[in-house]
Amino acid sequence: MQIVRISGIVAAVAGFALACAALPVFAQSNAANYPTHPVRVITPAASGGTTDILARLFSARLTEALGHQFIVDNRASANGVVGTEITAHAPPDGYTLLLAYHQNIVNAVLIPNLPYHAVNDFTPITQLTQAGFLLVVPMSHPAKTVKEFVDWTKSTKDPLNFGSAGTGSGGHLAGELYKIMTGVNAQHIPYKGSAPSLTALVGGEYQFSFAGMQAAQVLVRGGKLRGLAVTTPQRVGAMSDIPTVAEALPGFAVVGWYGVVGPAKMPRPIVTKLNSEFLKVLNRPDTRERILADGSEPVGSSPEEFRKFLLADLEKWAKVVKESGAKAD
């Protein structure tokens, strides 16, 4: 009886070992066939903004390349937390992705008790781009240059308001940094995305915004807003005639980022395939030209590089938020 029992245990262990050994082969097979049905690309921002523009650009290209739809799902609620949480809690099978950006990290230091960890609850796939912000004002604004703007904000007796795509957005923190460096007092007005924020600025509902370049420069080129300066350390090639904020306010610089993540614990073969496919799209001449024309810079990174970047960004924004005293609404 003892021999039979031991033999049964040995057989069970051997079977388990064989099953475990087969897992990598199974995962590789799934990756080779991936995707077999539509993939949801959650975008934690409103339609028409920088994040949405990138999500639609890459989703269209990946749909063409992989034969199944990559569908953009806009979830702008709660400052992007809703869409990010949906991703964190989705099955880690590669069929739910997030077009993440700098606010996803800022939320972690701005909002207490988030229902996820900004890095550990996600699988980094690749950083796509980096971009600064564009300081824009209504066409009726008295400032015609960035120096005039700095002087005006320091001297005006009128109440100052600046808008952004939401609390904790790159534009919000750029405004807070501007306040710290100039000593001016300005009230922040958060909107649910870049498009609503810029529409309100065109209508003169507030005085200035540090807005995403891709969305803002369309309105600047169309004569709806005046672009005064970029927040990058150097001028941007696509808008080389527009100075940097640092030219009037030395040391000022704010650069945002955009990338793709999925839920934690995604199978490595699927992560590798997604990384490869996103980089193929990023390296297409038409994609790069579009990104550069919009005032951004293509990046591309490995999952490991992107994770290190996210952790460093988390540390950086924690310091900025602490110094500025910015709080979630």
C-alpha cells in the first residue's frame, strides 16, 4: 500500500512538473497568435487632447498591422483615475492596455489612497514620446511675448486664473512651478481634459494655460490662441520660432511623457510582442513625422527601461508636489 501511495505521489509531481514545463511553450503559442480579438486601449483623457490623439494614431496603425481592432476607450473621469483603475484590475491577457502619461504618476503623489500602485500594479510596455507644454493665452491677451507675459503676471492687479487638463496634469504642475518661480498668485481651474480646457481658454474664461503641444498648436496655427513659449529646455524644431519659457524665466522646464502599460503580470511573450509592434509603428517615417510635427519627440524603450523611468518619475513629481503644495480637488 505504501509503495502504491508513493508511486501515486511521484506520478502527480512528475505530471505537475511537465505541466509547468509546458507553460512557456503555451505562452509562446498564445503570443504568436495574439491578438485573436479586439484590444481595448483605455485613454484616461477626453477626446481631442494630446493623449487621445496619440492613442488613435497608434491604434489605427496596430489595427492595420495585426489584423484585429485596437479600440480607443476614452475614460476621462476622476482625473484619469477611473481609466487607470480599470486597466489595473483587468485580466493580464494583453486585451486591455492603457495609453499612460505623466498624470498617471502625478496622481500617485497627489491623491491619497489610490486603488492601485502607479508602477507595481502595471506591466510597462514602452515609452512612446516625450513632449513639453505650450504656454498659450487668448488672442485678446495684452501680452505678445513671453517676457511681456511674465511682466504682466507680476504687475497686474486683476485676479489671475490658469486652466489645465485636470488636477495633477503636467499643465497644472507647470502652472504651479511658474507660480513658485515668479511669486505670482494664480488660481488653478481644472477641466476634464485638454480639449475642454482649451475651448474655455479660447472663450476667455481664464487667462493662460500650459497646454499639451499637440492639441494647443492646432489652435495657435488656426489663430484661435496665441502661443508664447514652450516649456522644454530648448526650442522645439516644429515651432522653432516660439521661444522657451526659460528665455524669460531661467531654469523653468517641464517635460511630459506618453507610453503604454497593461495590467500587472502580463505574460512576457505578449509583452515582448506588443513592445516590438509599438516600436515598429513608432519607427515608421510617417509616424515619426507626425509626432515631430506635433511638437513631440519619439522615444521608444524596453519594458525594463520604461519601468525604471516610471519609478524615477514618481520620485521626481513627489518632490514637485510637496514643494508646490498642490492638492487634489
